[in-house]
Amino acid sequence: MLIIKGAPEAVLALCTARRTGESAAAMSESEQAQAIGLVHALAGDGLRTIAVASRPWLGTTHEVEAADETDLVLEGLCAFADPPKATAAAAIVRVAAAGGKLKILAGDDPVVVRRLAGLVGLNAEKVLSGADIAALGDDALAVQVQAVDAYGRLAPDQKSRIVKALQAKGAVVGFLGDGINDAPGLKVADIGLSVEGASGVAQAAADMILLASDLGINAREIDPAAELQKRLGGVHGVLVTAVSPAAFEQAFGALRSHGTMALVGLPPGRFAMPIFDTVLKRITVRGSIVGTRQDLEEALDFAGNGAVAAHFSWDKLENINAIFARMEEGSIDGRIVLELH
């Protein structure tokens, strides 16, 4: 027996019959339309719906292919409530207050997504569907994503397209997902977030795994650096892989006296350095022109195997901007150590 489940529109399109007791009867176009109407009615009440269908398995056993999903018998519809967490609306307000924007990218019926968006305080006036996204070119999509907060019936690649469209306008995008269909979005986002209990594919594609599935955790008004200083008295070392002013400030604030900050990929040009506090706390700042964590690991492996030689250059902290200029000219490679003595 082959049994499949999925979005009602997709499953119903594969059905030629419907279950009536212990037998099956041919399914007419009007009956299919009636089933879709029921799905939309349930969606209006905030209920998510999946369709279940089957057919006898014929022939030898093999991996299921798209060609096998034909002449199915509709077994029925499963509807279930999936309301937002009680903390969601307040968390979204805190995200907005911090300068962030939140969007819903879902595979659910756009009607369900519109209702959910309204419940948590997002703009629910317009919801784009997967079909709408497919009809838009990249430039047009980059314009639409600035104003639209909710998206429904998205295919996995469409989620990643929306992430890229936001990035094209300069946004730093975090993507929170727990399903297999979220993997493409998690991979292309600047920060991929999944949760404990998510699918293995989603967790493997994510940069960070949250131990609780709650948006409120991401929106807490806590200064990580201050919290580390309060609980631990600061940390001995910090690795900064997203070198931005905000990341630099938090990393510096988290360090204890005589700590070390390692920057993977130094920012071009000038940036603020708290020289007095750096010297006072005896902080060592190390930087590498290697651009990514993967590149850094590969370079260290090559060096360990004797395949490449490590080149070091050092200078005093007050010469930091001159160092950056020399890096841009290509006259410095390898790692830089800024001497603070």
C-alpha cells in the first residue's frame, strides 16, 4: 500500500477516486472543488489541513518516485489547530523595538498565514503565495519583500529566494526553521537558526540550535556581554566571525582582563577601537584576512601538514588603520597580532 500526505491542493490533483466506507468511488471535478472549498473554510477558522491518499502497491518494491503518485484514492482530510505561542506577539514587538523586522515564510494555506500574521501583530493586508512568488523576477521580488510580511504555500527554494531578495537590499537575515523544507533558507541566511527536536536536515543546515522553540528567546532584552561579565566575570577568549561594529563591541565587552579577541575577516577601512580600555584590560586582538571559517580550517590543515607556510606580521595598536591600508594593498598576508605593550 502506498500512502501519501501533503498540501490538499497537491494531493487532490493526484486523486481520481475517494474513499466511501470500505470501497472507493470515482471523484468528479465538482467533488474535488468541494474538498478544496472545505479546506479554505477550515483555513478561515485558523485550522491547518493536510490531505491523505493511498493506492495499492503494484510490482516490485523500490524507492517511491513521482511516477508512483498517480490514480490515488482520497482517504480524507486532517485538520488541526496550531495557534501562535502566547509570547509571540510581545516578542515581535521587542524585535521591532530593536530595529528588526519579522516575516512569516510558510508552506501553509495563505488564508491560515494571514490569520496567524494578524494574531501576532504583523501586516496581514497582503499575503503572497508560492504561485505569486513564481511569477516574480528577482528584481520585482526584492521590491515586494520590503512591504509584505506574510507568505504561504511556499516551496523550499522559494523560501531561499525570499531570503536572497532581502539580502539584495542590504538586510542581514536570520532564518528560523525546523523542517526539511526549511533547509534551503537556513543555508543561505546570514544566521540559520533551528531548534532542538527539529529535523536532522534542518539542524545540519543551521548555524545555531535553540534549546527551546520560542521566539521570545531571540527577542530578550539582554546584553550578552553584560550577562557574561555578571555571571562569569568575563571570558578569556572570543572568536568573532561576523566582523561588524556591533559584533566587535559585544565581543570586547564580554572579555575579561588579559583576554584575547580573534577576528576572522577584518573589516575594511576604519572602525572604532576603545584603545584606553583595551590597554587597561590588557586585551590582545588578533585578526586574520581569511574570509570564512571553512577557509580558516582548511588553511590551518594545510599549515599542519606542511603544505603551506604561516606568515605573521605584528605592529602596535595605534597603527591599526595603517595595517588595514596595507592589507587592502595586498602587502600583508597571514595573521596580524596587534602589540599592546
